[in-house]
Amino acid sequence: MYKLFLCLRYLRRRRIAFFAVAAVCLCVAMVLIVVSVMGGFLQMVKDRSRGMLGDLVVENGTLQGFPYYQEFIDELKLAMPDQIEEATPVIITYGVLRFPIDQITKPAQIVGIRLHETYRVNDFKNGLYYEKYYPETTTLGPWKEPAYGAVEGGKIALPPELEGAWQRWWAQATPAQRKKADAERRMDYDRPGYYRPIPHENYLVDVSPTWLEPELPGIILGTDLCARRLDTGDYRRFYWRGTRVSLTFVPFSPTGQPRTATGMPNKLFRYVDDARTGIYDIDSMSVYVDFDMLQEVVEMNTVVDEDTGQRIPGRATQIQIKVTHGTDPIKALDQAQKIWNRIASHNRAEALRIFSPEVLDMVEIRTWEQKQERFIAAVKKEKHLVTILFGVISVVAVFLVGCIFYMIVQQKTRDIGVIKSVGATSRGVAGIFLTYGAAVGVVGGALGTLLGTLFVWYINDIQDLLAWISPQARVWNPEVYSFDVIPNQVRPVDVLVIYGIAIAASMIGSVIAAIRAAEVWPVEAIRYE
């Protein structure tokens, strides 16, 4: 009991110990912030990778793609019905994006997808803006331009299809979701999103909401292509839903030759939604169009050569696969690889007559983690390196605790002598200072955990405040770090590990002082001046 009594007394009365508590607090906060941000960055890489790609990815790394993708998908679903939930082909190519309304031109990565299959394979749907508030209205098929107008009583409304979708969402939305929807209004009427008014000078009185001609294919834009992120974290969109968008394509032959001799095809679309993956490099460059339409425009569809009468099979650049819940992706990969090898072997003779010899051999099937392995491994190494560096810096706290405790022992020599003279053992006296060190670690670690956790939780707000004070103070540039926000999640396991290490380190720092106190002779200590 006397150990605890003296420990708490020293902790309250010896103000020099506050410096040890402060050192432990700052070190714990510093390490927790670094581990949380770097660990969050690593987790974001993993979550986004899996969310964009599905569980398995099939590709050969070329722009001309590979054939027999549909045969493979059909055989995959037939041979592995209990393991494969969905599989969808993807075309990835490049071109030029243009907004005729303001004549803005940008480079674009054009991604051809089958929208509803993609919904089932990955998290693409969760990143769509308008689909969230107007469910089942986002399409890559033909679309007209929606325009709001007046209904009975002068109330502003959208065309019935969109109005009904909004009402369905609103009926099942939580109060928090409704509040967020209201906060995201882009026009002065009670609907989230940005829509165009009917081009009529008296539309609020005379014109009902409608759809404007002509009908064009839908296109989904990366959010950073058509919007600017505000300091609040919301986005301000530059274009209304239904704006015309022009795409210029670069077709590739089966052998990978760009077919630009007769010019590059150009096509008009309507902006139907924007997709936010959270990865700046993707959201600032990618656009999504219908797979079959893109396949035809870039001449990757199945055709018959007019001169030879030979059938040229269609091509895709990627296949994304989602396995069923509980299925091991590695085992599914092995079976899928056998199916592909069988299909490739069966069609090799035809492929060699039409494509380059390596087009089938280069096809790889990998898990999402294997595909991003190099990037994930690099982030892991960065996390470990930074954690070690800050951990080494934190060793200063151990020495500081040791120095402070040694000074306390020197000042309390007579007290130690009195305690030993009334029966305290050397081990008991040493235990006082070890407990004292543990108490410093408990208090300093708790304060550091609280400080570090609060800092991580509000790290994006702190950055926005610094950027508001001075734009040069912004430390997280999404163009450099890929993600548009700083990771701000604290893992409980990190808190427990760091807190435990802080207590252990404080006790280690007090060991020398504890040994020195244990060696004090009672008679000499009582005579000590």
C-alpha cells in the first residue's frame, strides 16, 4: 500500500515529473498519428483496389486486349456456379474528352463497362452521385436531357421519372441522409443535384418539367473531371446533368496498330452521372461508357473480314470477377486459370492467324491484391520505415524519464532512508519508482492517446484551416498522394499496442533510478544532507 501512496504523492507533488508525463504524451500522440495516417493510407489502397477491381482480374496488359473473353466468362459461370458470383468484361482505352458548352478539352481514360454487371462485381455503384439520390436512373444507354419546370401551385419539379426516383429515396432515407442531401443542393429548389432549367424565359409559370432532345448515349464522368472539391469536402459541379460531352477515340487493330489513317472516331454523349472512387488519378481522368458501344467504336467487336471472309473475334482488355462469399480467391484463381488454359489451347490456331503470337500467352489471372502487390508492398515499407523513425525519436522520452527519476532519487535520499529504516526492503523501494514510472506512462499515454486520436479525427479540418490561412500550408495534395482526403481512422489495436509500449518504456526509463534507490543504506541516507 505504501508503494501506491508514495507513487501517487510524488506524481502530484513533484512538478518535475510533469515534464516526463508531457514527453510520454507527445511521443504517444506523435507515433499514434503516424501509425494511423500511414495505416489508414495502406487500408485505403487495399479497399479502393478491391472496390474497383473485384476479387479476380484477368488481363494481358495491352491496349488491343485479348479475344475469347465471353467464352471464358460463360465457361467460368458454368463450371464454377457455387464460386463465381459475377464476371464482366471491361475495355480500357484512351482518348480526348471535350465539353462543347465551354470548349474545355481534356485527356481521358475511356472505360467500357456493362453497368449492371459492374454493380455486382465491385463498389462502382456506391461512388455514383446521382444514382444515390435518384436510384435506377443512371444508365449508359440512350438518354435525353432532363429539365426542371413548374407544376401545379408553382412548385419546381423534375420530370416524373426523376421525381418518382427522388421520392423513393427520400421515403427510405434516414434523417441524417436527408440532412446531407439538403446540404448538397446545387440549385434553389428542394432537390439535391444540378439540373438545367427549361430554356424558356417564363418557365416557372408556363412550362412543365420535361426531357429535351436529342437522345444521346449516357456517359459517367470521374468526379474530378466535372467538379471541384470545396473546403467543406463537398463538390461543386461545373455542368448540369444531361450536358453534352464529346469523346474522340483511338481504335487499335488486333495486332495493336493504331487505326488513325482515316481519322479518329468522335461521338457525342450525355453526362448522366459522375463516379468518385476517392483516387484522384482515376477520378480526374476516367470516363465510363457502355461496353458494347465502345467495343464497336474502337473496332474491338466481332467482325468478318470482307476480303478473306475470316471471322475476327471480339476483344476485351480486362475481365473482373467477384467470387461468392466464403470462397477463397486463390483456389478460385487456380480453377479459373485451368479454364482459361483450356480455352486458349482450343483456339490457339485461330488466334495465331489473326493476332500477335503472345496475345493469349500474356493473359494473367490475379487476385486484386496480387495486381496491386508492388504498390501495396511499397506503402507497407513506407509505413514501417516512418513508424521506426518516429519510434527511435520517441526513445528520447525513455532517457528523459530516467534523468528525471534519477534527480528525484537524489532529492529524496533521506525519505528513502526513513522508509527502509522502518522495514521497507530494497525490492519494495525499487518497486516504488517502477510503479512511479508506470504511473507516468499511464497518465502520459492516456493524454497522448486522447490528443493523437482527436488530431487524427480532425486532421482534414486542420488541413483545411491551414489552407484557409495560407494556401501554401496545405500539406496533402491529392494529385501527389492519389487519395483526395487524409486517412482519419484510428484502429483500437494500434491504440492498445502504443499505450502498452508507452507504459513499458516509462518503466524501463525508471529502472536505473529504481536500482539506485534500492542500493541506498538507511544510516547513510538519514545522515544525507
